Amino acid sequence: MAPLRRAGPVILSVLLVVTTGALGLVLTARANTKAESLLIQDRTTLQNTLGGLGKQYVLFSLKEGLDYASTGTWQLTPNSAADEARLESFVQNATFLNYGAAVVTLSAQVLDTYTAGPGLPSPSNAGFKPMEDELLAGQPDVSSVMKVGHVPVVAMAVPIMVGGQTKALFVGFMDTAHSALETYVEQLHYGKTGHGYVVDSAGVVVAGPSAADIGMNLGQPAAVAGAAKGHWGNYQSATTGDEVSYAPLGVGGWEGVTVESASEFFGPIRSNTLHIGLAVLGLLALASALILVLGYRQETVRRRYQELLAHQAYHDSLTGLANRTLLNSRLNQATSRARRQQRGLALLYMDLDGFKPVNDRAGHDVGDELLVAVSARLVRSVRSEDTVARVGGDEFAILMEDVDNPAAARVAAERIVGAVGRPYVVRGHEILVSASVGIAYSPRGEEDGECLMRDADLAMYRAKDAGKSGYVFVDEHPSVPVL
């Protein structure tokens, strides 16, 4: 008995050590399982955020096409010079769909096209297939990736409505290799092996770590199948062993996918499976801090990306002025306010006289710098609350609210004509141009925005016919040129 009593404390100590070690291993395993779950949850949350940003990009692109398709008049006849001119103007001024555009019948007959690249995909291209059901239901939608030579393009189609019925389709095309979406996705990196992708409904890459990845099949059918059902999630690939997270964009079957090697994704956790006690607590604290940092970073990225997309959608990329879309929106709001408050408003439509010879003689770079200089003078010539917009190549518009008599609009037009007509020096070239301004004035906001735009445009052409470098109200005889 005595030897047993002497061995008792040793045995208890051994049992205590063994029990403590076993408990530590159990706690470590549980902590590791929890940490892995948190890491997967964080990655899935980030993937949902990135999917939401991608959806906003697609919706902005569709809105660009829808805004243009729903304004103006379409001839909807084969080889229409007017429709072809409209398509060319759209492509040259588009922010997103700047590769090409087409007008197509509901039976897939191509009426008119314009492209800034080597051509457009054939109407029989299988990439158009995902769009058919939505378009037949009168809803906008996007295609899969298609190749024109070596150029990867996607189509975004919206209905052309006449009398409340869909009469044809307006299809805009984007060169995905040179899109803002590709630029953004290229900057997404997760460690050394993790990359982000946007893929279409067939699992083909729309945007990836490099433009060379566009058009290849990502090889993740489980992610494609899950997103097709509207699900989001995370899994380990049975073929590659990589950790894959995915989330649907909710448009056209597109989805965002992130792929990273499992060893790197779980490495910091699984390499410390034997740590217990404080090591486990430290790991959990580190994981919590990592989640907070990543959450802050992803919110910052999302906010900056939203601001960038909104600015690109509503501002001219060359001058930074409001574009036609933003002008139309503010014009409609201004006419409603003027009608409600019984206040006057004026719309000045300006065309730059002599701009084309500058482009022809000095080149487009000089012409672009001249447009920037003209824009700056326009902004300085009007009130800070007035909206100055670039609505065409060398055409501008100024919206003035709370204008109780046309004299104020006349004074603004005189300042504009005088300011624009002063000499410019651009890259060693001394340049003289002038401004022809048409003015439409509404005393109480009776006219809608479309009528004001039409009247101001008409008055501008009357000013040009009168000798240029002057201004004309739509309801008066042309003025003597100011300069």
C-alpha cells in the first residue's frame, strides 16, 4: 500500500497533465473549427459585397443603353441613315457601352449597326442565348462573353418601346478587356494565390486577374450551378482542392467568384493546431481584428467604387461637366419646381463655331484641350448654382433656374459669347473660335424639358444662320453678332 500511496501524487500529476493536454487539444480543435468558420463567413460576406458592386456596374451599363433607347425617334428600318447616326453618336459618347451598338428586330434581324472595333458578333452567336427569355418579356438583359476576332465583348440589350409596346431591341456592346470592371477586378488579390473573377451564366470569365483570362471557362461548375439558383456560398473544389466562394450578381446569370488555395486560405489556422490556452485566445483575437479591418476596407472599396460609377455615369469624361443624362434629369426636376413655385427658368444651348477646322489642322489632342478650356470659361461665366453640361462633341447646354425675366438669360448669353470668343493658346497654337447660343425661356415652367431642349437647339441654329458669334431667343429675330 505504501508504494501505491507514494505513486499516487505522481499518477495524479500525470493524469492532470494528460487531462490538461487533452483538454487543450480539444479546445484548440474547437477554436480552430470556429476560426475557420469565421474566416469562411468573412470571405462569403466580402464575396456578396463584391457581387453587389458588380451588379451595380451592370445596371449602370444597362441604364446607359435604356436612357438612350428611350429618347429621340427611331426609324426602325434597315440601313436607316438617321438610326446609324444615332448609334454612332451613342458609341462615341458612351461611358460603358462604347465598343458598338445595333438596332435589332424581335425576330433577330439586324437593322442598323455601328462599331468602334473590328466588328460585332453574329446574331446567331450562342452568347446571345441567355438574353432571349428576358428580352421577349420586355426586360433588359446581358449576354455571355463573345469573341470578335481577339476582342472579347458582351452585349447588353434593352427594348425600344413605341406606344407602350416593344418594337425592337437596342443592343450595346462592351469590350470587356478595356472596361472599368476589368480594371477593378485586376486589383483584387488575396494573398499570393487568391484572385477574383466575374463569370457569365456558362462559367466563362467576363473579368479576371488579367485580360488574357477573359473568355476562358473558369472550371467551377458547382459555383455556376449554385449562382443559377440564386444561392451564394463557399466550398472546397474536389478537383483542385482550392477554396471557392461565389455570389450571384442577379443579372444575366453573372456571378462573382473568388478562388484561393486551401493551404493559403486556412494556413494561419491549421499550422497552429497544437497551440493551446493563450495561443488559441490570441488567434481568436487576431481573427476578430482581421474581420474588423477587412470589413472597414471592403466598405471603403465599395463606397469609392460606387462614387466612381456614379460620376462616370453622369459626367463627361473629358471635361468633367454634367453629361446629357444628368442634364435631362435636372431639367425635368427644374421644370417641375418652376411650375410648382411659379418661377422662370432658361435653357441656353451653345455650339462652338470653328471647332472642326481646329481638329483638322492641329489634331484631336489640341481639340480636346480646347474643349476643356472652353468648359472652364463657361463655368466661370454663369452662376455657381447653374448646370453646365457637355451634350455633344462641341455642343454645351446651360440650365438656369429662378430666372424671373429673360433679361438675365440675355446677360448670361452675352457673357458666354464674349468669354468663349477670346483667343486661346493651346500647345503653341493661337486659336480663335466663337459661340452661337440659342435661348429657350419658360416664365412659369409651362414647357417640359424636351420642349425647352428642342426650342433652345432651334434657336442656336438660327444664331448660326445669322452670322454666328451671337445669341438668339427662340421667339425673336436673330441678334447682331456679339463679336
